[in-house]
Amino acid sequence: MAADKSVRRVALLTAGGLAPCLSSAVGGLIERYTAVAPDVEIIGYLNGYHGLLSGRHVEVTPEVRAKAGLLHKFGGSPIGNSRVKLTNTADLVKRGLIADGQNALQVAAERLVADGVDVLHTIGGDDTNTTAADLAAYLHEHDYDLTVVGLPKTIDNDVVPIRQSLGAWTAAEQGALFARNIVAEHSSNPRMLIVHEVMGRNCGWLTAATALAYREWFKQQEWNPGIGLSAGRWDIDAVYVPEAPIDLDAEAERLKAAMDREDCVNIFLSEGAGVPAIVAEMEARGEQVGRDPFGHVKLDTINPGAWFAKQFAERIGAEKTMVQKSGYFSRSAAANDRDLALIKQCTDYAVDAALRGESGVVGHDEQRGDELRAIEFPRIAGGKEFDPSTDWFVALKAEIGQA
């Protein structure tokens, strides 16, 4: 495939939180351009929109191209991330990224023009890609033709209308690996309550998928109950997601029976479960709830896992509680084989779309028969909910005795 003559330089940026796809996606884009349009120059803005505003970037040299395949073996992002919203002027001024009175979209646009960028590839979640859409619209209004092609990165798997976000499968697999060691802590104390808090602000998919991956491992194990290696002590007792109501009294009664039976209770909790109730409780006490530049509640400041542990500990007679969070462990992993295949499919398509001058976010469009395509920016949104009536999740809960 030959590049359109108007495409001479492309820029890559990764933004938002980490996910097990960023390094591989950067590598995949470089590999595809090298294969089909080797004369196209590539740069990478450092730390996402932070680097775009501050004018910091790296050149993708022939030496980098030759070793781009190594990026598939690592987690994180080789060009760095940040949480920057181009339309949050007050935050940008406070952080010194723009001067008071400047328009961040204009600053970013002028940087792209100065750098001679024809195509911008954004790898991030809904916030990253909707910010890219704002930027593309601004440039179009000012007669600068920029093609913007995004890739969906979120371990929550909550981007509308994309069937599967890059890196989410890996995050679930890694969360299950994390849980194997955390659940072993049941043996550290009598009547042990363990809460495994999984990332997922508004969507319970990752928590559910992590629990599923853990139980797939669990089912393959052999047990020796005579010496205390009991299946019940290693099993999951509850999975809580934001989309399903939680009857604390009923659950406490059920979990107390499990505690009496197995001397421990193991809970998989989505960090977004119960957040409205926790925030309301904090604000009623006059406490200020921290929020990020996008207006999201800073979940690390409200500690959902600790809140749930507190609600259950006394009711179920726990002697000791432990809350462990797998998020940073999971999101910084290298992509697994399943994600690598999806990443290659999407990065190949993203480059081809860019060379056609076709903007959008590349993914399998659930509203168009799961067709792989560059989905129009106005249709991209966050907050896609997990359906707790999904067959495999209903079956999982039935297996662990949770109605």
C-alpha cells in the first residue's frame, strides 16, 4: 500500500492511565508504517497531551524502527502518559502547560502545524479520544487538515460502541495471577477477610473477567483438605460490580456462614462498586472528595475496598481484614497473546485508515455487526456498563453461591 502524498509525518501519543497495550500499540504502528509507507516520518509526543502542549517529542529513527518489535514484550508506554484535558483551562494554567489567557486547543494546533504533522495517532480511553476529536474539530475549523486515528485503551472495557478495548484481556489475566497470592493470605490468621479490589470506575467488566480467569485456574487445581488445603478456602465468596445492587445485610448473613465454614472469606470488588454511597457519606461529614482534571472522583482518596471491609468485618466476625489492589500490577503488564493479536489487527487497520485520510477510533463496532472500522468520534463515549445478566457472569455467581 502506498502512502497518500499528503502524508509525510505522523505523530503518536499515549494518554490516560496505563494499560497492557500501549507499548505494543506503539510498536505495531511503527511496524505497519515501516512495512507499507517507509518514507513517512514518525514522531512520538512525550507524556501524551502534556508533551504536545510543551513541544516535547522524540524522532522514530531507522534504529528504532528496526527494533520496534521489542515493544511488544513490555508493559507501560515507551513515550509516556499523562492525564491532560485540553478543554480544562484552569488545570492547564495551574500546571504551567499554557499561559493564562491562552486556548489549549490553539496551542496544541499550532504545535502540530509547526511540527508538520499530517496524522495524529492517539492511544487512550474515551477521554483521550474525545479530546483528540475536539482538537481535530478545532483544526478543521481553522483550515488545517489533520487526520486523527485513535486506538481504544482501557482495562475497564467500557468504551461505547467498541466491543473489546485493547489490553483488557491481559489486565483480567494479570489480576487473576495477583489474586492467587493474595487469596493465600487466608492462612495468615484465623477468620480472615480478604478484599481484592479491582480497577473499574463505572464498569464491572474487569472485576467479573478477573474473577472468571481466577476460577478457571481454581478449577484446574487439586486439593488436600485433610491438611487444610481446602478448595473452599481458595474459592471466591463474592463478586461485586457497580451495575448490580448490593444488599449488605443479606450478603453479611451469607458471608458469615462462609466464614464459619471455611475460616475465611474472599471478595472480588470493583473499585466503583458502592462509590455513590461512599461519596454521599463523606460529603455528609463535610469531607471534600478529590477529583481529577476530567471531574472523576479520585478513587484512591475514598478507598472503596476499605469501606466494604469495614461494613462486613464486624457482621461476619472477621478477626483480621486485608484489602489488596491489583490495578497497578495488572495495568502495567505486557500484553498477552490474545491482546497481541487484537492489537496487531487494530494497529494495521489504523495505519491503513490514516493513509486513506479516514479519522475515527479503530475497533469492532458493536452497533455495526462488530465490523472493524474507524468509528466516528461523535459516537465514542465512556461509561459503557457491564451487563450483570451476561450468561457467564450469572453462571460464575451461581458456582460461588452468590444469588
